[in-house]
Amino acid sequence: MALYAIGDLHLSLTADKPMEVFGPAWENYTERIGDALSRLTAGDVLVLAGDTSWGIDLNEAEADFRFLDQFPCKKYLVKGNHDYWWSTVSKMKNFFTEKGLTTLDFLHNNCALYGDYALCGTRGWFFEEDQKPHNAKVLNREVGRLETSLKAAEGRSIFCFLHYPPLYQGYECPEILRLLSAYPVERCCYGHLHGYAIKRRLEGGWNGTDFSLISADYLGFVPKKICE
């Protein structure tokens, strides 16, 4: 039994969004994901930190969900900026129930327990240079969702999973970082960074939290083991 995490699978079994167009790092990525997940067991837990499927709605994403569901480990999904299929949690859970998808669940305004740890998460916020104006409403919403998730931990040790990095070279999201420090979060894993942007990642300890990039292409499509 172990806890794993990976982000940015960008599955596209139905949607016409093959990631191979982004270069050799993505060659045969669906097969590589399948090979890695086949090594996980029913006792393992996997957190998927956003951008899981290119499907524009739940129906288009169903093939990607079925691909993931064939592997017996428990999976918790966090919203990414390209998860256009994402809806209300109740609607998504009802969809999974109707389709017989039994291994998928969500980290969204809640936490999940893994041993003595609370697993918390949300999409987070990332201010791209081409985003004008800065959307304070979206930022405040994500900060609120993260705090709701962290509060649900009720004093347990916390692993936090975000899609957007709360810091990297030349960028910080102070509102998110303050929460990670206040609760406090033992480890924070994040995705979103690809290609040349990976070079700007920041990993290791910062203000009491250990940070790790878990984008799928950075990990070679093999989930990162967080703990036993």
C-alpha cells in the first residue's frame, strides 16, 4: 500500500487532442501511463493533480475515465485548467455511479484520509503574463476552496495537491502560500509546468513545506511515490 501522485495526463481517447504533437517527450504517452498504472495495486492511492482528460464534457471524457478505472487503485481527481468536463461534484459522482466507474473520486472542498494524513487539494491560481486584468474573483474562490479543504483535515498532517504551482522562478502566489504555511502543509505537489517551463520549477523546502513538481511529462509518466 502506497500513496502516489501525478498530474497532467491529458488523456485524449475520444477528443482529438493527441499530445504527441508537443514532441518526443509525449510519444506513446497513453501506453506509458497504462504501463505505469498497471504496477499499482488495489491497496494503493493515486492523486491526479488536474488536466486529466481533454474531453469537453463528461460524455466525451468517459473513455478516459474508463481507461483509468481499469486499474484497481483508488484515484482522487483535482481540477485542472483544461478539465472542461468538470461539473458539480454531485453531477460527476452521479455520472461515475451510472457508468459503473468505481475507483474515481474527487478532492474539491473536502479532504480524503490516507493513514494519519489528510489529502487536500484544489486547482489553485496561476497568473499568466497574458492574463489581463488579474482576476481577483477567481483567485479568491480558489483560496476559499483550498482553505475549506485544509480545514477539513482537522489538525492531521497534510499533503496538499494543486494543479497550478504556488511558486516557481519569478512567481509566487502569496495568498496560497500563506495558507500552506498557516495550517501547516507538510508537502505540496503541483503540476501544470511543461517543456521549457519545467526549468523554472522550484522544489524542496520552503517555509516549512516540501514542494514537488508532478507533471506527467516531467515524471516520465510514472506516478511519484509520496509515502508508504
